[in-house]
Amino acid sequence: MKRRTVVLGVIPAVALSGIALGASKAEQQAEVRKAAQDALNALYKAQPSARAAVESAAGYAAFSNFGMKILFAGSGKGEGIAVNNKTKATAYMKMVELQAGLGIGAKKFQLVWVFDNAKALNDFINSGWTLGGQATAAAKAGDTGSAYQGALAVGPGVWLYQITDKGLAVELTAKGTKYYKDDELN
């Protein structure tokens, strides 16, 4: 009985991940790259000027995410890639999120991170990022002109676009979110 419960719990988790059971490493990488490209395409459709910002940056990361909240607890997960624009090196990444608070619902969203410098990109890839409940982001591009219109400044030299089914999100609330390398796909 216990084994059946574990199996029944794993099947929905795998189904939500978008990766088929038994898929090869190359097939899984292709799925993640496609989801990342879909995130970029959605961003460019919602904010055409973002293409120049992404292409001229030191690098970027693009993620497809899914989150669910039931009553007092919620969680989310996602996958994506981080790309060094100069070397074209690609790192496969994961995201997990935990949250507390009253609510119910599910949402699919995409994130595109833009890194102005190689240090910020390398820190993201090699050390990961953890955003806590106290994290705030300003929707102001400062002296960067219109290059990052619609993006949130989340750190020195780091910008973030959040795309939902309604287009660019006006704000981002981070709730115990961790980004890290996917050891199985790298």
C-alpha cells in the first residue's frame, strides 16, 4: 500500500514537470531549451525592446515555471537555461519555491533574467540565487533608458521579466525561491 501511495504521488509530479518518463538526457535537454525559447518568444511579443536588452547583455536565463497554492501553503517548480552570450555556454537550471499565506489556485509563468555583467551571470549559475519573502524589486530602469522597460531590478546588474498569460507582470513577489544547476542535465 505504501509503495502504491509513493508511485501515485510521483506520477503527478512528473506530469507537471513536462518531461516524459524514460526520456533520454538529450531529449530532456531539448524540452528545457524549447521551454526557454518559448519564454523568450513570449517576452519579445509582450515587450519587443527586450530582445536588444537580452542580446546585448553578458547573458540571460529563461525559465518556465508552474506554481500551485492550496489554502495555507504553496509551492512551485521550474526549469530553464542560463546562457553566456559571449561564449554561448549553456547551463541547465532548476527552480523551486515554497510559500505560506492564504490562497488557492495554480499559475504557469515564465521568467527571463538579464545579466549586465559576467560576474552576475556566473554567480547565478554557480552559486544559485535564493529569494526570500522580504525580497522586493523596483520596476524602475533608472539611467538605462528604455532597454529594460517592463523589467524589475533585482540586484546590481540583474534584471528580471516575468511573463504570465496576461503579458508582462507589473510586480514580482518572491517567496522562498531557489535557483540552482540541474546536475542531471549538465
